[in-house]
Amino acid sequence: MPTRAPAAPPPARTARELREAAAATHRRSRTDSDVNPLREGLRLERVPDPCAFVLFGATGDLAHRKVIPAIYQLWRTNLLPAEFSLVAVARRPYTNESFAAEVRASVEKYSRVQPIDEGAWAELAKRIVYQQLDFADDAAFDRLSTRLDELDKGCGTAGNRLFYLATQPSQVTEIVRQMGRAGLDHEMRGGGWRRVIVEKPFGRDYDSARLLNHEVNKVFRESQVYRIDHYLGKETVRNLLVFRFGNGIFEPVWNRSYIDHVQITMAESIGVEGRGAFYEETGATRDILQNHLLQLMTLVAMEPPSSFQADALRDQKLAVLRAVCTPTAEEIRREIVRGQYGPGWVAGEPADGYRQEPEVDPESETETYVAGRFTIDDWRWSGVPFYLRAGKRMPKRATEIAIQFKEVPLRLFRDSAGDPAPNVLAMRIQPDEGIMLRFAAKVPGLGLDVRTVNMDFAYDSSFVVDSPDAYETLILDALLGDASLFTRADEVEAAWSIVTPIINSWAEVPAPHFPDYAAGSWGPEGADHLIERDGRRWRRI
């Protein structure tokens, strides 16, 4: 019999091909214990590039509660590359192993999926590197740069680095300056990107925000900077864009001809949760109104972008902010209300007042509630008021956007039982994400009774899939280089130009008689008067 010729050796593979093969093997080896067939086709099409995720302030509350649990979830669901390193940076002395053991406890406590996946955690823990560093120490930043270069060679992170500043706002300028001095911002020719995520609050007023933008942009190009507002990563906030621009039936009525007014509410049942010192410097206006509420308003009011590229989207949001009428001193007095909670009851439990919270001045004049009436001076929204409110120690936790439509021109059924109320479209952002449409319907029977009914869409029941946490969404977007849900420098400054006159006006007059609403109530009476003067009322949530 003829002898078979020996098989030819396989062709040599490049380093890139070897990395891709390893990544494929890695993804096949990581399986979700709860496979859901309804998720077929919903997987992310593109996994981020190999990279090092450098977390400044890694021992802080934000890192432990939000950032590291989000990274674990991304790893567990196969959305991070095999060539991934988590470089934790902070002042406290840890080894790689001791830090990994500490953050494991945080993942067990705060991860949205329990119990912890032991196999996934073991693989992620191998990729955790701890670097002790004082933000004022030049040599420490040089050592960090050297260690990142070593990871590029040893772990295949390819020079790609995402820096996350989960630190106090006052430390951002110094960290960015040091990164520039050490060359950590320099992108490699032919590959190797560098990006930085900066947490809110971004400045304390218009002037400080402009200065901070200037300092950051001295080191990083604007395209490298990702200013994070976690509310923009929530599922219903992102779905608002699809709802508006993916359904032709709503766009024709999305304007002043059909909409009477818009209400945006962000209610929290909790107090300051041990963050009294932080809240004393911030207050509800800086903490919520300047970013969360105004960002939600831009998404409701913006014109259709030419594409869903980041700058096209943010250009339209910026146009809304620039069209908001800056309130005069008299308008601030009449149309902006502040409040502070006193002792009361929340969910059947006694609750202290704000002034009794730890690290809070017993005579504090810091607002824990803010409500305002804003108008947008453009063709679509002229004459339509936007009522925004946010507060702590409310009866329940809820965030909602309510589009209140005008009444029908002729109330044909006003003499029937149950004269229907005007239509409402409500988008629930938290806790039960979904969309509700209220309309009139006839009650079955021989008479002509009319009732208001709800058509309700809920994410959990419709898609049978857990919605990702906002931090998971935003971190993944930053790794992919998608800045659509991050705020640009001019957006931040435009928002501060609306809020700063309010803050300055309040600083020049005595505060109201605080506390002026009880914990467990819906806010001060002034907020009810604000909307009732226009013949309207706050929507019950």
C-alpha cells in the first residue's frame, strides 16, 4: 500500500491571531449558568479592544458600590476582552490579593445578580492589580506608567487604557495634571487609545465648570473625555430615544400644538445616607437639577439628530439647553422652590430631619428639595412649561417623565359618568422601568360611561431579561469609544448657565423657614402653589 505523505505543519500564526484565538477560547469557556433562549440575537456584536481599566479612588464608596460590581457583571456576561486588567489605584496599602479579597465582599453585597459566579470571579481576580499611589507624588505616577507598560507586554493590553476618576471632585485637576506630566494621556501611533471618565459633579457653578474643562482639556482632547451621568445609562432613558425617533405615530404630536406640559420627577425615599458633609456642599440643585433633570429634559425636547453618532446627538441636546430661558431674579422667586425635610415617617418608619443627620450643620440652609418651572424658547416648545422636581425623603423612590397632552377640543362626554382626563404618556425610569399610556375607553354595558384606562409596558415582563445597571452600560460604551450617553464640555457649561443664576440668587436672600416639609411627604407647599398657579397639579406617582 502506498504510504501517506506526512501532513504539512500548520502555518505560523501572528501574535494578533494568537490573541484572537485565545480570546475565542476564553469566551467559549465562560458560560452563563442561567442560559435564556430569549436572549438569542441580543448579544453585543463587538467586544472592546484589549485594555487596562485604571480605577483611581479604588478604595472609595463609589468604586465598591457601583464601578467594580459593574465590571464583574460585564466580565461574567462575556462582554470584556480576555486581555483585560483592572488596575486599582488608591492611597491605602494593599497587595493584589488583599484588595481582590476586599472587593469580592463588595461584589457579593452590591452585584445585581446573585449568587456570585465563582468561576467568573476567579478569572477576574487574576486580572486585578493594585497600585498604591498618592495623587501629589510625581514618582508614584511614574511607577504607575511603568507598570501599565509592563501589563501591555505581559497581559496583551495593547496600550489601550481607560482611566476612571472615582475620586472627590477637588482631586480631579491634580490627577489629570499628573497624568499629563507622566505622559499617560499619549496615544500610541498606529494603535493604543487613552480615555478618561470623570464623575459628577463637574464643577460647582458656571465659572468652576469652565475652569475644570480648561484644565482637563490641557491634557486630554475633548474626544478622549467622558463625563459620566449615570442616569443617561438607565434602560428607559435610552429607550426614550428609540420611542421618540423609532415610532412614527408620536413625532407628529410631540410639540406645543398637542402637549400641554411636561413633568419630570426624581423622588428618593432615602436621606443623605451618611454623606452629610458632601451634601452640605452640594444640595439638591447642584446634585440633581443641574445634571439629571436637565439631561432628561433635553432628551424629551431635542430635535431629531441627523444620526446617532455622539456629536450629532449631543448637538441637539445642547440646542435645547441654549434655548432654555434663563430665569430672572423675579422669576426665580416665583418659579423656583427649594425645601428641606424635617422629621417624619417614611414607609412606616420614623425618619430624622436633615439637620439631625450626621455631619450636617444643625442650622443648615442646604436644600434637599428643588422644583422649578422652565420654558424652552424654540419653535417646537414655545409656551409649553416643563415642571422639574427632585427631593429626598419622599414617600417612595420613583423617577418619571410624564407628557401631559391637551384636552380634546370638545368634551363630548363631560355629562357622562367618569368624564375622562386628558391623555398622559408616562415613562418610568426607576424602579419599575416601563412606559404607560393613559386614554379614555367606554365601560362595557348599555350606558355610555367613560373611564380612563392604562396601557402599560414593563421591561421585566416583556423581554424576560434583566436590564443592565447604568454603570455597566456606560463603562462598556466608554470601552467601545461610544460617547453618545456622555456629556460634552459645552453641554456641562450650558447646564450650569441655567442653574448658576438660581444658586447666586438664593445666596443673596435669607433661606426659607427650614425645615418646610416632613419626611415622607411630597415636598413643601410652595411646590404645589408653583404648579397650581398655572391651573395644573403634580401627577400622583
